[in-house]
Amino acid sequence: MDVMDTIKEQIENNSIILYMKGSPDAPQCGFSAQTVQCMMACGEKFAFVDVLSNPEIRANLPRYGNWPTFPQLWVKGELVGGCDIVTEMYEKGELQTLIKEAVAS
């Protein structure tokens, strides 16, 4: 399967997916750690892909989503954004609502 097809399938099959460096239990960069903290505080399960152990995804996801950096949060097939956007949404209470709605539907 082509890597772009793999990315598309991951995003379509997971209502909430975080592409990050490392794992939620062991983030490998500060931006991924901050994003995971916000996600965990929402209290819902989410899928993740460690882009450090998936170099093809790491190389191609920026083209797929037209977003150059990691982490990348995708909810219901839509790119939400990276660390700054996720953190800002969390601080405003918007992330919690988005995550709860994604899980409920």
C-alpha cells in the first residue's frame, strides 16, 4: 500500500488521531509532550502514530495535510493543527468540546 493511502486510511479509520514524535507515554519532543497533555486532559482515548518510528509517514504527512510540522492532530478527518493551535483551543475550552463531539458521533 502506498504511504499516502496508509495515511488516508489512518485518518479515516480513527475519529481522533495524533501524529507525534514518540508516544503519549514517552513523547520525544516538547511540542508533542504539550499536545499530549492537552489531549489527555480531555479524558478521551485517541489513536497516535509515532512519526519517528515511521519515517515514510514522517516524510509524507506534511504533503498530505499541507502542514509542515509535528505534532498534527486530526479529528473526524480534518486537520486541527499543531501544538500552538491545540494548546490555545484547550485553554479556551474548545478542544474539550471538539473531542467530546468526535467521540459521541
